[in-house]
Amino acid sequence: MRTEPNLTRRLDRVFARLDREPERPAHIDVPRMSRHRVVLFTATLAFYLAIVWAVVITSWLVRLDWLVMFFRPYQQWSEIHWFVDYYVVLGQRGPTAVMVAAWLGWRSWRQHTLRPLLTLGASLLLLNITVGAAKYGMGRLGPHYATVIGSNEMGLGGDIFPSGHTANAVVTWGILAYLASTPTARRWLSAVSAVTSLGVGMATVYLGTHWLSDVLLGWAAGLLILLALPWCEPLIARSENAIFDLRDRWRARRGRTVPAPAPAPAGGIPSAVPVTPVLLKPRTAPAEQSGPAREPVASVRGPRAPVHMAPSPHAARSERTPVTPAGSRRPPHADRLPRGASQPARPVSGG
């Protein structure tokens, strides 16, 4: 059939992409901080600050938060509650970081570079610092712990503003689009990460764990980190070079401790090792021992006398004390009486 060669070619193409490249690619596309990216970063930062200010002054955005909370979406559409519970895991840092790190680790192994893993580490570090500082700095309480209806719940010891699930979804799934090797893959991965992070944010509002303004600020916080990553590229490149230099020095030090043996020629003796003949002399006796040889004298030993053990005392049969068993050896009978007892009179039968 015609489809079999096409299928074989496609499978060969897929397996060829999975194999490790023989060497590191000569050119790796590294995003730069272009003017377009700077404009997007500035606009996102302005949106971030506007959301924070709108919540601080208890504006219409806070009233919208309370309206959504009283609407209780988890009660209005309770039939999808089980799906949302699973879908929101895509925003948790632990599972998503493990999945993305596995994929980027394979890419690092395939392309002989540490840049994907270092970029992921830098983005997660920025996420923890910026979002964590904002959470604990503003201290906003969530919908389930709100105290006064209509208030912004700021500065009360909470940690939900901005939404960590939303920001984490934007960063962890957006890093795949940031590290894409082709423009087509970057566009597709950007769309997938945007839809995923949008769904995670709406899932937290549906479950009632976050205000709507928390989700808006989480999207802005994650996007700021992705837009700022090109500023971290020089540091990532220096870190990668330092790690590779450390690896090369360790390999060189390990190679010096165990030198490789020189190859032996056809004769079997290494050419680098000179061989000099050694004359062996017979061993001579010392001067003190020079003299007439002595005849060996055999040691004569006399026969040994037989050794007899002293007899142990045994008692004669007549000297032993007789032992009489107590009681009678005969079994007892019910119709017999002991000796000396009078027998009862027997009845006399007669006519």
C-alpha cells in the first residue's frame, strides 16, 4: 500500500528527532530584549500597579469581587466541580515544575546544553521572590476568610493576592513557548499556555479560593516574569559556561590520577619503556661459613615407655547396700485384703 512508506518515513522522522544530536547546535535562538518586548513589559507593569491601586482604594473592582463571591459559582454549576478540582492542579507548583523539568531535562540532554534547565530555575526563582513578597506584603484575606462585607481585606495577614496558582501556570507553561526552537512551535505553545493559565485562574474563582482581582494580578505577575527573562540570559550563559568549565576540570583531574597505559607494539613490550639487560650472579656463601662441611647427625631417640593410667577404685558387689523397693510390686486387686485383716463371714446356704 502507498500509506506504508509514508508512515515509515514519518516514524523515522519522529525517532530521528528523539535521538541525541552528535554535538551542540552551533546557533541557539536566544530571545533578546527588543523594543516590542520592552513596551509589553511596561504596559503589563502599569496594569499590575493599576490592579493593586484599585484594590487598595476599595474601588468598583472590590465590589465586583464581592458580587462574584456571593454568586457562588461552585453551587450554580456543581456538576463540573469534580473536573475543576483536577484541572486546578495544573497551577500547582510541585506537579507542574516536575513535568516541565522532565521535558526540559530531555531537551538539555539532546542538545548538549543546560540553558533550558537554567532558564526554568531562574523563572521559578523570580516567581518565588516577586509573588511571595507581594503576597505577604499586602496580606489580603481570601473569600472564605473575609470579615467585613465590601472591604478589600488588605493587611490582615492573608497570602492570596496575587493568585499563586495563576502566576505559576503562566510561568511554567509559558516557559515552554519561551524556549521553543521554531516560530511555529512558539506560537502554538503560547496559545496553549495562555488558555491553560486562563482556565486555572477561572478555576480558582469558581472554587471560591481567590477573588477575581487576585487572578487578574496573578496573570500580570506571571507575564512580567516571562517578559523579563531576556535580561537574565547573560547570567544564564555565564552560569552554563562555569558549570561546563567545572566539569572539564573535574574530568581532567580525574584523568591525571589514573594515567592511561601506553599502547604496546607488536612485540609485546612498550616502546616508551627502555629495557636494559641485567646480569645475574650466583649466590656465594659468606666467609664465616667457609670450612669443612659437617656431616649430618641424625637424632636418635629411645623408645618411649608405655604409659598406664592408674586404676580407679571400684566397690565390690558385697560392699554395696541393698536397695529394697518400697511397697508391693503386685498390682492391687479389689477382692484381696491386706495381711492380718479378718475376712468377713460368708453366708451359708442350706436347706
